[in-house]
Amino acid sequence: MKSNTLRASSRSTVAEVIGKRISEKTLVPDKPQEDEEDDGGVLYHMGLAAKEAALIHRGYFSWLSAFMMCIFVVGGFVSLVLMLLALRNNTFRMVSEEVSYIDAPNPPWELPPWGYVRQPGGAVSRKIGQKFRYAMPQVMLFYSLFCGSFGLFTVAYFCSELLVQDIGAETVMQMGELVKKGVDVYLLRSMPVIFTVVMVVAAVVWLTAGGPFVISMLIGASTCMFCANLGTNMNFEGGPRLTHAMNYDLPGSLQSGVRTGAIGGLSAHSLAQVGVVLVWMIVGDANALVGFGAGVSLISFYIRVGGGIFSKGSDIGADFVADQITGEMDDDMNQDQIREMKKQLEDLDGDGEKDEKAIAAERLINPDSQVDEMQDAQYVTAKELEIRKHIEEEMAKTLKTMHPVNYLDAIGENIADVGGTSSDLFETMSLTLATAVILGSKIHKVPYFGTSLPFALISTGTLGCTAVCYKVRCFEKDTARRIRRSLQCNLFAVILLVQAAAVGYCYLHWRIYHTISFDELIGYNVIILTGLIAPELCASICEFFTSVSCYPVKWLAQDAHLGPMQVILQGLGQGFVSAGIPSVVNIIVQIVAFRLEGFYGLMLLACASQSCTGWQATLAAYGAVANNALRMSHLTTVNELAHHRANVCAAVGTTQSHNGKVVSGQNAFFATTALLGALLADKRTKQGVDFTSTVGQELSEFARAGLLAGIIFTMLFLANTVTSCIRMAKKLVHFCKEKPEQSGPRLNKTFPATHIIPLKTLTGFAAIESFQLTFSPMCQTFAAPLVIGQLLGFKGLLMLVSGGNSVCFSLNMFLINSGQAWDAARKYVLFGMLEDKDGNVVGTDSQQYDTLGIGEQIGGPLEDLTGPALNNFIKFVAVVSFVTSDIYDEFPDKTWLWGIAQVFLNFGLVGFFKFGLAEAVRQLESFLRRRREAVELEEGVAMLKEIEKREKERAQRLEGMKKEDQDLQLV
């Protein structure tokens, strides 16, 4: 078995020679045979293609990645030195001045570890609503910068390692380049739109929140955009390279895929941490950190919702185009016909039964078989080699004739899964750390410890997640289930590391510094342990209901013969059950955290749950690149072992992508709850009230109305995103119908030139349309707290966020689990796991497979768009509520008229962005086109174009007549 590490040099210099004749594993002279059919001892080695030799395209060295590695090494070294100096209080002073939320004595200013800080006026205690000073936790901040630098160094190293790997054979390289060009167009079209929106929002916020808040917001938006684009681009670079690696071994393929996913996952985890630390060290204001999170929220919303509309609109649109325009289901990429051709390899003697060699090849996926047997299976006869050549010719034909709209799904899936997941994690991390600084400094009796413990958890988690990305335990014969358990072992290693760091840090402050009591030490560690375990526990619960290896999916596939109604209702039922259990888990852990340490405990719970998300986001991004490689593998090679490895990697990746959505939903729930606590404490303190005395008060009519409003706005958001997705699909179909010459493949050229220009055109059109459709949900989300805060007062606003948070989590779990259950049940049939009463395999040509396809089409937008987008919806509502909290009164006696006006304004803007914006753009384009035609008519350009058109048609007719004459002469 080959080494797990991919060796670029050896693969690049040695061509894979396929035509070498081998007899009894011994090379014989390459000479003609008198009778190839009867010579049973002549074998051919099966490699990357059924050709004499396959040209392998090499990767390239990235000087930029090498330069960034040097930068992060220097940054990590400087941070480490400063951390050591901070232990002796020999660094520069970092003091923050905040408004206290509690009454508490100040720690003695002359004693470490709180630093040498004198209070305003020499005060010996803190009072609610009054300013106080405290020493910022320099040791933990420099430790965070060190861990973040290590994570970013690893990201740069993985980028360099990925780019230097071989890209693969010609067809693999061409597919990768084609999809990459589409991604470049998407990013080029979307960046100006996002930049414009951010600048407009920044200008408005400048008037209400001030300069430091806006600067923090712009920094957060820029770093989040960079992180999402980096992960997306590297994911597409990794697709062809992972496809090529699958021709060699499974361990190397898995390691390559995980490291590719780590570029997006680790960069989000590390860059968010470094960004918050640097902004806090420069600004020194806890509330300004919410500005950093606000900028990130804005970008994350557009990437998740806009990318989701692009992705699922393209997916549904591709089905419509295949059904209405091309007349055949091209979305399946002609795999049915290719599978029929592959069946010839299983029955070479034509007796209608599988040959012994085919049966032996099927046994290779058995984990108990020997690796040597897999090597023996790579030798084929001349007849098999000829069949493989025909299959590859059919694959090449499929790539050339397939409608370019089918590639939009691959582009959108990666943008939504990688860019959306990275930006979602970035947003949650930024908001959680900002909340940690606010609550840790203002409600904890020792601000130094209260702000340092969250950074200790997150930073240690970054360190652990980075370390486990370097090595994943895997063997050639491992199944998807075994690999999943190996990945869980890496996660458990990170959990143990973070828990050990928490115990050690708390013990230090209890035993040495006497900062906390023994009861607090126990309470903090119990909260941290529950926060570490809860995300993976919920992910495992949801995995039971959505994995092809578990009974609920098996039952769904078995009952598919009862019809679409059975499939839909049973899938929805499994979604409800799978959403209820994680909700119960969240209720329990939040009760435990709040009873132990109040709002600080809820914040600590959020930090603990996110300390391991660097690894979980890595695996979620890995799922996207594995599915991309699966598609490439089945369209470019007939190597059954490569297909088997691709299937295993994709099975693991599908599960991990779904688990990533579950973890993102839970982290968003915890982060929003913590920010809600900060919102309540901040508002009550500004009112001159002890916020702890207002917790648990009886619900008023405004609070009950706010709770109902949270449900209403959530449902409206769901409806808005789903209809935007369908509208996107309709626009895409209309564009393909109206402009077939621009959207269809150019069959007179060779692949990939057949698809480059049409794909660029389709991607540019879909990108602009998807972002236009994103304005409507964005406007609705932004208006929700403004409407409710003025119409129902601050109590109604609190319940809007609180009730909406609970509804969003439960609905999110229900939607993503239902959609994944339908998708997994269809794959259960696709993988040949479903059998009838007689033990015969039920295949893709069955009624069950088609029926489950209906559920998959329904669940696609729910799983990949509306469900995950609820995270961004509720977080953005919470951020806007916190930023605008000063304009809301406790009761709406003076503001309810403005609230009613906001309702009409909100519906007007939503309607305009939903329908009017597209019509306004169409009218403007029509005006500009008429104006251009008028100018051309005046200048005679139109007449010249008409003459050129007629000359071209005449030349085409003459060419056709000449060809007909040649055909007649041949006859």
C-alpha cells in the first residue's frame, strides 16, 4: 500500500503506461499477438485511462502561500515572546474602561494578575451604570494570537501543499478549470454588490454608532469576505487533485480532502479569533466589538442566503432545463447509459450472469479482503480494455454535449457549503467572543478572569483543531463508517485538550490567585464540559435519522413503493422527531448553565461549544470537495477502485456536511442566547436598573405579542427564501429558452471550449439574479427588530429575539434532517443496498428510486437554503437589536405610530426588492438597448451589421452545398 502522503514529483515524472502487456505479473515484449481473443494470459494494467499513456498535469508552487507562512511564523513567534513577557507584567499596558452592569468591589490595583490599574476617582468598588477600569488579559490575548497564527500558518501550508500536487489527467484538469472559471465569474459579479451594500450600511451606522463601531464593522466584513473566498477557491482547486489522488489510495485521498477542507474551516476559526483580539486591543471598547460582528453578519447573510439561492435555484433550474429544453435528464450526467455500458464488463462471456472476476471485484469492498487482491484486480484483458475505451469515449461525449447549466449546481453547492459554512462559523465566533468580552468584563466580579477564560477555551480549541488536521487515521480497506469513527476520535482529542486546559486554568486562579471559589471552579468546568459534548451529541442524534447506514433511512427507502405521499409524510415525520431530541438537549444544557452561573454561564456554554468547530467546519468543507471529486471521478475514469474510493469519501463527506449544518445551528442558538443576555443587561443598566432583578418577570401583553412576532417573522423569512429560490430557477429556465445560443454548449468546438463562454454567461446571469433576490430577505430581517421594538417596546423586542431563536433552531433541525433523510434514502437505493422480498437488488431504474427523487427535490432547498439560513436570520436580528437598542422605550406608548409606519415601509421595500427591482432593471436595459439601436441606425452601424449577417448566412449555405456535393461524389 502506498504512503498516505501524496508525492507530486514521482507522479509528475512517470507517465501511467496502460498498454504494457503482462503475463503472470511478468512483463513481456510489447509485440503484436496473433489472436488477442484467445490469449488468456495476456493482461493489461488498468490505470488512469484506457489509453497507451496518460499525461498527468503537474501542480505549481505558490510563492504567496510561502510568503504568508513566513509572516505567520513571525507573528506566532512575536506573540509567544509577548505572552512570556506579559507573565511578568513587562509588556505595554492594556487597560479598558467600561460601564459596570453589577455592584462589586474592585480587586486591589497593586496585586497581580489583575495588573496595575487605578480606578476613576480612586473608587474601591463598582456601581451599576458607572465606569470602571480593568487590566485586559494580556497573557490570554497574546496566547490567542499565537494559536491563531499557528492556525493561519497551517492554512497557508495546506494551500501550498494542495497547489503543488498533480492536477490529474487531461479530462480531470479540464473539468476543474471549467468549474473554476465559473467560480471566478461568480465572485467577480458578487463582490461589487456586497461592497456597495456594506458601504451603504456603514454610512447609516456611522450616524448612530460612531466611528470606532463602523471601523470595526468594516474590518469584520473584509476579513469574513476574504475567508469565504479563500475557502471557496481552494475547494475548487482541490477537486481535480482529489480526483486524481483517488486513483492511488484511500488514505492519501482522505488526507488530501481533509486538508483541503481545513483551508476554509481553520481559516474561519483562526481569523475570527485573531480579528476580535486585534480590534479589542486597538479600540479597547467591548461594545465596539459588536461592530466587528455586525460587519461579519452582513457578509455572512449575503453569502449564505445569496449563495443558497444561487445553488438551489441552479439545481432546480437544471432539472427544468433538462426536462423542457434538452428533452432528457442531463442532470444525471448520462450516468444511466454509462452504467449499462459498464455492465458489459461484468458479463464478458454473454451468458447473462456475472463473471467470476466481476464477483471477485465486488468482494473487494469487503473490509476483510486483502489489499493484494485489489492490486490483482487492476489487470484486465484486451476485450475489457476495448470496452473501457468505448466507455471513456461516451464519457467524453457526455462532457461535450451536457448542458452548461448542470455545472452551475456544482459551483453553487461548493459556494453554499464551503463559503456559507465558513462565513457562518466566522460570524458565530465573532459574536460569541464579542459577547464574552462584554459579559466577562461587565458582569463578572473579576473582569480579568471573566474575559480571559473564554479566550483560553477558544484558543486552545484552535490549537487542537489545527493539530488534528495534520493526520487522519485511515486504511485502504476502511469503510465510511470506520472513517467516521476515526474522525470522531480526532474530535474527542480536541475536546479532552480543551477540557484539560479549562481545568488547569480554573485551578490556577482558584489555588494560586484566589480569583474564584471552589464552587465556581466546579460550575465553570461542568458548563464547559456540557458545551463541548452537546454539539457532537446533537450531530450524532441527527446522523442516526439521516445516515444510509441507520434504520430510519432504510425504513424510508423500503416504504417508497407505497408512493410519493408515503415518502413525503414519513420524511417529515422523521424530521420532526429528529428535531425534538436536540431541542431537549439544548433545554437541559442551558438550564444547567444558567442555574450555575447565570448569563455568564450561558456565554461560557457558547464559547465551549465553538472551541471545536474549527475541526467540524473542516469536515463540513471536506464534504463539498469530496462530492465534487465524486462527480469528476465517475465522469472521467473507468477505474473501479477509484470509483470505490470516491464513493467512500463522498459517503463520509455527505454525513459530515450535514453534521456541519447541525453544529452551525446549535452554535448559532447558543451565541444568540448569550447576545440576548448582553442586550438585556446593557439596556437595563442604561435605565439605571439591576438587570438581575428583571430576569424571570411575568410576561406582559407586549412580551406575548413579541413571542408571536418571532414566529411570524421566522415564517415570513422561510417563505421569502423558498419563493426566491423558485423564482431564481424560473429565471434561469427563461434565460436558457430565450438565449439558447448563449447558454447552450458550442458543439463545433472541443471540450472544455464548448462550455467556457456559456458557463460564464450563465454564472454571471445567475449571480446577479440571486443577489437581487437576496435584497428582499435582507430587508425583511433588518426591519424585524425595528418594527417590533417600536410597535411593542423593549419587552416585545426581547421576546422577538428569544422566541425567534428557539423557533429557528427547531425549524432548522427539522428542515435539514427531513431534506437529508430523503437524499440519504435515495442514495440507499443508488448504492444497491435496497432489496426486495426475494433478495434481488432494487436499482436506479425502479419506482422507489423515482419516488424518492420527489422527496429529494422537495428537501433540497429546505436542507441547503432555508434551514441553514435561519442561523443567519436570527443572529442578524439579534445584532440589529443590540445596535439599535437605544431607540426603543420600555413601553411603546410614544413609538407605536412609528412601528405601524415601519410595517408599511417594510412590506413596501420587500415587495419592491421582490418584484419591482427586477422590473426596474429590465426597463432600464430596454431603454439602453433602444437608445443604442437608435444611435447605430443614425451612424449606419445597423446596416453594416445586417450586411455582415447576410454575408455570413450566404457563406454557410455555400459551405453546406459544397458538403452535399462531396457526399454525392462519394456515393
